[in-house]
Amino acid sequence: MSGLKITNFDWEILKIKLQRKYNHLSADDLSYNEGEERQLINRLSKRLKRTQEYIIFTLSKQLADLSSNRL
């Protein structure tokens, strides 16, 4: 898999960005606890009908600059 690590603090910011970009995602789709990156990636991959690589790329890109408003 990837070396993607998301803290609970970072997830709160990242979750808001994902909700704005993919407004059809539910709270269940965006549920996450630290250390459950694999489950999150699998769930988002199925829900967004994208590859796991795309999901990892998207999350990594957003994590690189959490302070940005860019989606």
C-alpha cells in the first residue's frame, strides 16, 4: 500500500476539503480513525469509483498543503 499517514487533527481539515469537492459523500463515507488509512482508501475508492492510486494521490496532495483552500 502507501506510506500515507493521516492524524485525526489533519483528518478534520482534510474531511472538510473532501466534502466540498465531493459533496455526495456521506458522514459514513468520511468516517476515519487514526491508523485506518487502508479502510478509508478502500471505502473512498468504491464510493468515488476511482482507483486506490487516485485516492492516495488526492489525499497526499491535499495533506501536503492543508492550509490552502484549493480543492
